[in-house]
Amino acid sequence: MIDRGEILAVASDLSLAPDVVEKDYVLGWLLAGIRASEALAHSWVFKGGTCLKKCYFETYRFSEDLDFTVTDETQLDAEYLTRTFGDVATWVYDQSGIEIPGGELRFDVYRNHRDRLSCEGRVYYRGPLRRAGNLSRIKLDLTVDEVLVLPPVERLVVHPYTDCPVDGIIARCYAYEEIFGEKVRALAERTRPRDLYDVINLFRSVEFRPMAAAVLEVLQKKCAFKGIPVPTFATIATGSAELTADWSAMLGHQLPTLPPFASFWDELPEFFAWLEARAERRLAKAERVPSEEELFRPAVGALRREGIAGSSFLETIRFAAANRLCVDLTYQNKVRRIEPYSFRRTLAGEIILRSVRREDGEARTYRFDRIQGAKATDESFTPRYEIEISPAGFGPIPPTRRTALPSSARKVASPRLSSPPRGRRLKSSTGPRYIYQCSYCQKKFSHRKSDGRLHAHKTPQGYPCPGRSGFFVTTKF
């Protein structure tokens, strides 16, 4: 288990409460334990806002729950879940040192309003902060009352802590298009601020945005399964007062800075214009960038481990860009309010931030290693150009293949509570190549898949390199 100091350092970097970061750390190990369980690995499909944070976007709101669709209804039994999750808790303790007392596990199985089984679980833990008194808690939401429109996918889990397993943590989760459509359906059905936040964030991530028709198809099938009409802006607008009232209470503790409600709500009509194949506003690329610069998409954890100057400010700037918030940047002993747009790396290896100065709209660049401070403000901005700062730390999200789910789920044999099996790789001579740079020796690798794991290799000087993970640099076609 990592020590208390690492949690406090990450919390300071991210401007979050230490208990929020500790919970994120424990969530990663719980996902590893579920993956290692022969009983759960192939019947639990990860979804929801926590899935977005842990499997798709390194920079995202921190969540408190683990939501799963369970494909084997017989598993929604309190006695079975207590026994099986007790095994998971033992594995997690053996691997990480996180204490999850088996006697404190709670599973409440019930029938929902559609007379389908659901379960609310409570997992209590003692993590690196080692607080006295009551144990901290994570909620599990399990249901069989969902339709899987697309086949589940396997994704690397974002776990930017020093005890991350060498091969990473893998989760079986909703495909990106499925989770997008599910979020739109949830926004219409329960009118919660986090669903509005998620829908607009997914829409804003232009480079990861799937085809509107793919999201609409998922949405239509999910609404048909639930027996509700496909939502429109007009139907969601009836709940605007409730969303406004709950915006701060439900989101404030999950974010370092709470964006104004209006900046998300005002973008909802544009989202529905895109979803319904109507016109949408298109942003121009930023001003011409010199040829000696390349787009730089670093992973926060990698920069922090490398000790690169300014890495503690990277997450703040990425968060602000994703949430369309201005940044108060301290540079050369002066504070400048800017709109962040992109990171670039020069041939000399210098990282620069391209931005627009808020007061006069002038384009400005800042060397990353000379930034003295960065703070996300609550002042929102309307982008003048396409924002190229990516919230993801490990490259693009490939579109999901539209193959049908098999009529009977295939069980892949694996040792009980063993390390996650490595998936088979399909060789292809066509398609994009994803370029990753070793977090340790800076050597670059070309991958056919969006996967930052690296094989054993040598440094440019010919010595064995201990690095086994890399951060995404660019895509080549």
C-alpha cells in the first residue's frame, strides 16, 4: 500500500480533499480484485461516471460509487455476494494492504419498480490515511435491469499511484458509445447534475466523439427497454430548476473547482442538434503552429513520476480546459488570466502551453517548466478555437465494433483470484498507429492498439529500461 504522504501530495496537486483521492486509490484496487475473481470477472460490466473517470478520461470528476450491470442474475443474492466479495477483499489486502473487513460487507438485494433484481452494496475500508474511528465507505450499485446494446470492452484502469501493477489493471466495461447513450437516458430519467455534467463533457471531447447515429441508436434501444420516450431538449428543460438547485451540492465535492451551471446548461441545445443530425457550431483550429512543434498529450501520473518541472500544474490546466474555465497562471512572478488551448513539445524537448490572454484576446505561449502556479477559476469561456488539451492520459478511444453479443456468454477459464490474463492481440497491417513514449527513458514506440503498456526494452544508451508504461504522443495513419 502506498503511504499517507503520496495521498496528501496528489490531493495537493489536484486541489481535492485527501479522502476523495484515497477513495479513488481504493476504487482502483477494488476493480483489480473484481477482475481477478473468476466468479465476477466475466459477468460484471463496469459503467457510469466512475467508469468514465477510471477507464476513459484521466482528468474527470471524482466519483464515489461503482456501478455494474450484472449479466448473471443468480449472483444477485446477498449471501453469495458477501461470500464472494469476502474473497475479493482478501485478495485486495494481499496485493495492496488495503483493509476491507469481511464482517463489514453489506449487500441489500431488492426488486425495483419494474420488479427486476437490483442490489445496493456497502464496502468499508481502511486505506493509506489510516483514520481513527469509523471506516470509510464505497457504494456498489448492481443491477440486471439493463440492456447491453454493444459488446463490453476491456480498458486499462487509470491508477496513477506508485503501486500500480506492472501490467496495469484491466476492467470489463461499457463501450464508449454505450456509456454515452446511457448517460443521455439517465439525464432524462432522473434529472441529476452529474448526468448533465457527463453528457456535456462527452460531447465536448471532440476527438473522442463517436458518430451521432451510433449514440442515438444506443439511446433509442435503452429508452425502448425502459419504456420511456427518447429525450429531447424540450423534455429535459422541464427539470432545469431541479438541476440548478442541486448543482453545487451534488458536484462541488467531486471537482477542484465547480464550473458555472449555465456553461453546461447553455450547451445542451447544441448537443441535441448534433445528436439529431442538425447543424452544430464548428471551431477553427488554433493559429498556425510552427513545424518544429508537435502536439503533446502527457499523462499526469507519468510526468509526476518523471519529476518534470510544472507537472503539478498539468492536471489543473487540463481540468480547466475540459471544463472551459479560465486559469490564473503565475509566470515570471506575475498572474495572468488565460484560456488554455494546447500543449506542444519543441524539437529541443521544451513543453509549452498555447493559450489566449483573457484581458485582450491575444495569443500567448508559456514554457511549462517556468510556470510558477496555476489555479482554475470559476470564470468560464467560450472557446475561440478547438481545444487540443486532452482529458485522456492514454490516447484515443477506438470505435466499438458492432458485432452482436453471443447468445450464451463465453466463460474464459482463469485461476481464482489470480492476476488478470493478458488479452490476445490481433495483428493488422492497416489502420492508425498510436505513438507512445516511455515514461522513464523517453524512447518512442508505435502500437497498433491504444495501449500504453510497453514490452521490455533498452534505453537509447543500451541499458535495460525499468519503464513498462508510456504516455500517448500522437496518432499516425
